[in-house]
Amino acid sequence: MNLEYFIAKRVARGGQSSFSGKIIIIAIIAIMLSMAVMISATSLISGFKKEISEKIFGFWGHIHITDYNTENSVESIPISTKQDFYNGKNGALLLSDIGRINHIARASDTGFPINLLGDREVKSSGGVKHVQVYANKAGIIKAKDQLEGIVLKGIGKDFDWSFLEKYIIEGQKLNLQDSVETNGILISESTAKRLRLEVGNKFTVHFVESGTRIQRLFKISGIYKTGLEEYDKKFALIDIRRIQQLNGWSENEVSGFEVFIEDIDDLDAFDEYIYYQVLGPKLMSKSIKDVYPGIFNWLNLQDVNERLILALMIIVSIVNMMTALMILILERTNMVGIMKALGSTNFSVRKVFLYHAAYIIVIGLFLGNLLGIGFCLLQKYFGFIRLPEESYYVSIAPVDIQPFTILLINLGTFIIILLVLLIPSMLVSRIDPVKAIRFK
């Protein structure tokens, strides 16, 4: 039988009514609250990043394929849809059929004479989910007495509605299956409110092409709201054939391709793979993080906040447990003296108090998990914490409970606190058994 563990259990049961009992309760509460805050913070930040990332990727795709000379502007140089990776001709593998990738990025791929990192292996955990065409065109909406700039995003029959369809709050999606181009348009709620428009209303959009003013009539098919106010107020969706006709393009010319991948963690890997292994010399690929870096830099700042919260909460738990352990040792000075007099080593006595501390930590972690996970579940299903959508892109604080992350937080907190407690437990070695037995 483990003698130190047995003594620790007896000490834990017999110390509830003593002064240290109150200190232990405070320590348990501190660990419980710290753990609840850590679980809540990681779940909320993870949910926040996941929700916003999914909105951005759902609206824009993960990777854009455009002409090599296209700059970061609304107007773009047209490229042909007759690409081997899109139509599968010449025995080429369709980009949409690419599964997991595992290739070696050679130094020569970069085009630089020296690659200090040498050859690198690029892997992915998922593949390509979908590929679709798009075309953009800037114009000015004239509705009644209102004027407003807008960017029309043309979409084709291959457009995946699985994301945007759930954000259509009025009307319906565009009908792109007819052989004749539609004059329907899908605008955002913010645009509809500013221009006082409703589903079924018609308005004119003015364009300038080669110095000539052109106008086209559109009818509102539906109104959407993604919550990405910065983009909702700028973009509207129309039939890509309308933009091709306005630009004088053929039916095979588009602004580019949007590539959707299965796992967001593979974004950089696929961006590099597509650029070097799939595209020809006249095309280039850019991940959406390169196109709109501002939002993703802002999201990355949340990782700093998360690490800061975790560090502060662990420090709070450590300070409380160190205080509790020192009080436990001082209160049990007589017991320490007797154990030493009976031949126990300093390490053996320290183990008694470390077992007791571990018992306190486990109780605190258990209660903290109940409180933290319970809070996250309540927020997930009832959404009582609400946010200003114009500032945070979401109206309800999203929660993403990740069991593996929670398990790591529990194990990390337990191990870190217990290791740090080795320092105050050394107080045992300074206790003289003769003086300790006389101590009252």
C-alpha cells in the first residue's frame, strides 16, 4: 500500500473543519473559476475565428486563380475557362477531383537560384471540395433619388449555394439554369435599407466601359445578410453572363476561379501546390488571406488574447495553490515532526502534501470543467451573449467546444501547478523534528 497516499487521504478528510479547510475551499474555487474561464475563452475565441473564417471563405472561396498580371482591383484581365484543370481535357486531372496532396517543393520551383531552406515536403489532410468561376464589375446603383457604388460579382451555373443560401433572408437565390441570362440580382440587407429597396423592386446600374456610359436594369431576386458588413455593403450577385456581355467577353472568359478546399489548415499547402504544380505560366493563385489580409491579421490577434488569458488563469491557480500548500504544511508541523522521527525521509513527507495538493487540484479542475463546459453549452444553444454585428461580424458570440483542446488544458494545468508546488513543498526539509513535535 502507498503509505504517503493513505496519509494524504486521511489528512484531506480530517482537515475540513480546521483553518486550512477554508483555505482549501478558496483554492478549489480559484482553480474552478480559472479552468472555467480558460475553457470559455478558448471555446469562444475558436468559435469566433471559425464563424468569421467560414463566412469569408464561403463568400470568396479559399484560393483565387487569376491572370498573372491582374492586380488587386475590381476590374480584372479575363482568362479562359478552357483550362485543363477545369474541363479535364488532354488527360489532365480536374482540380475539383484532387484529393490529399503530398509533393516535394523543389528549390527550382520558386524561381530563385538559392533556396536556404532546401526542398520541402508539402502535405494536406484533405482535398479540393469545389471549383467555380466568377467575374467582377464595378458600377453605380441609381434607385429613385439615391446613388451608391456597388461591385457586381457575376456567378455561373457551377456556383455552390450551400453557404450563401442560408444567409438569404428575403426572396430567393438567382436562377442561373436557363439558357437566357437573367436580370435578377441578389443584394445585401444593408444596401436594401440604405436605398429603401425590397424584393421585386427594379433599379438601374450605370457602368463606364471604354469611356462610354452604359446602364442596365436589374430586378431584386433576393436579399442576403452574412454579417460581414464591410463586404455586404459593397457587393451584389448577378448572372455572370451579364458581366461577360458588358465587358464584351465571350462565354468562355471570366475574371477567375474560386477554389474551395476541405480543410482550412491546408490553405497554404494548396495555394503553393496549385501555383507550382497545376497552373501554367500565365496564371497565378492567391489565398484569400493574401487578398484580404486585414481581417485575418485581426483574427490572429485573438490568439494573443487567448494565450494571455490562459497564462493569467494558470498564474492565479498557482498562487492560490502555493499559499494553500504552505498553510497545510505549517498547520501539520506536528505531523511532519512525528513522521520524520519515525524515519520518514523529507521526500516521503513532501509526497504526502503533494498528494493532498493533487487531490485539491483534481476537484477544482472537475468543478471548473462542469462550469466552463456548462456555460459554453448554454451559450451555444441559447445565445444569451449578443454582440454588435457591425463591429464583430456576428450577432451572437459563437462557441466551438473542442474536446481535445479542453483535455490538453486540463492536463497542462494539472502538471504545471503540481510541478510548481515542488518548490513550496521543500519547506518540509527545513522543519526540525524535535522542534516540530513540541510545536503547538
